[in-house]
Amino acid sequence: MNSNRLEAAKSSVFSRKWWRGLLMYRVNANFQTRIWPGRSGIDVEAADWDTLVVCDACRYDLFCETDAPSWFDTFQKATSRASTTPEWLKVTFPDKYGDIVYVAGNPMVSEHVSESFHELIEVWQDAWNEEENVIDPVTVTEAAIEARNEYPNKRIVVHYMQPHAPFYDHPELQFTSYGDFEGLTPEGNEGAGNVWEAVQRGLVTEDEAWEGYRDTLEYVLPEVEKVLQADGMGRRIVTSDHGNVFPRRSFPIPFEYSGHPIGHRTHGLIDVPWGVLPSDDRPEIVEGDIDSKTTAGAQEVEDQLKALGYQ
């Protein structure tokens, strides 16, 4: 461990925020996942699909506020096995899948399951929109359609970053301190690391955050529709890895929390959309080698995750 990390570790011991986070994970998350184990949710990988579209951090009720449910032959509420993307990736893809090509708009895929697929297409590396501070969903769509053409006999996962924060076209809800908590003292201050923490601190209202959340979903949905309507996509499913919650009390230790902490099992976190579009024209899926790997360096992944609000 280098000297900077050692000093950071020493200072954390005296941070209420650090201890709170440790107890939220070690006690509350472990308790809740024992009550609702991962296997109690939907087994996404084992479901019947040729193209799986993931809208990151999308609650079921948020999705229902749009016209998108009418796109599907069947649409329902599903229970996610996770409350964060890393948790979802690990429980959804725990093995090796030579029949899957993963189009990743979220860098968490590169960090946690980069060597699990036939091919990994790291769209997030080239899709950052500096002006809007979001990963451009158009680039993800283009990569998804190209992947279907290049890999006609593989299952395709298309993972959009939206509606995960930072929210689109809402600069007032984008915080410059994303991922940088140096300014947050143990006693707390006026700063916020992300929009959910800002709601928790009373810097923005729940209605303001929900509007940004919904607008960001509306921003990505036209791109989702393009993928669903593209040739050769076969049986298509749209879902999410997890949702978000507004400030509430965790349990058994009643810490207040918001957003999507790991291991928590409340409706706003695990109720996700599940829309199915069947097809009579389905590709013949065949196994292949496991060739996927990340081409991103650890620092590149870390920098992009910080820009997206991950701590």
C-alpha cells in the first residue's frame, strides 16, 4: 500500500461516514441479503432472449410513466437479484458465456466481468459526451446494431447507462463533486456527491430529482426502440439491473440512505421492468470461445466511474 492510500486508510478510521458505510455493508446489507437471497429474483441470463437491453438503474414505476410499456407483447414487474450494478453483474453472469456478446455502456462491466463473454465491446470508452456529462446512448445503439450484424449467432446484451445519474439536460442536478468526497467532513457539510445524496441533504427536492430521473429515461428510450426494431434481434427483452430509492431508513441499523447501496432489498431498488417482444425470426445461437477482455487501464475505468458518480 502506497503512502497516500495508507494515510487515507488511517483518516477513514476517524470518519463517521466511513464507519456508517462499513456498518451499512457488513450488517444491514448482509442481513437483508440473507432474508432475500439473490436467487429469489429473476434469473436474467437463463431467461429466453436473443437480445437483452438493460436500462441502468431504472425503477419499474419510472418505466411505467412513459409510453414504453406499450411496445411489448408482455410487460410486467420483475424482481432484480441486486441493488447495484456490480452485484447484478456477478449474480447474473457468474460463469463463462461463449454465446454472449456484451455491448457495455457502463464501465462496471469492464471492471467486474470483463472475461466472461465471447466478446466485450466497451462502448463507454468512446461515448463520453463532455457537454452533457453523460455516456451517449446513440453510440451504444450503433454498437449494438453493428454487433448483431457481426455476431449473428450470439446473444447480445446492450447495456445503456441511462437513466442512471448524471441526469441528462439537468445541469442543476449534476454535482461537480461526483465521486470526490474529500470535502465531506465526518460532521457533514453543504456538499453532495450525487443527486441522491443531494436529496438526502435537502439540497434538491424529491420532485426535482424524479423529474431529472424521468427525463433521462425519456432521453434513452428512442435509442432502446431503435435496437428493438433493428433487423435480426430475435426475441428481445428490456429490463434493468436495479432501481433507486429516495431517502429512507435502512435496517436493522436505522441509518438513512438513498440511491442504490449494495445488498439492500426494498421495492424502489429491486422492482424493475420486464418487457418481452417475441419473434418468429430468431437467430441460431451457438457457443464460441471466451475472447472477451478489457482494453481499458485501471485508472481509465476509475476515472470514468468517478465521472458517472460512483464513489
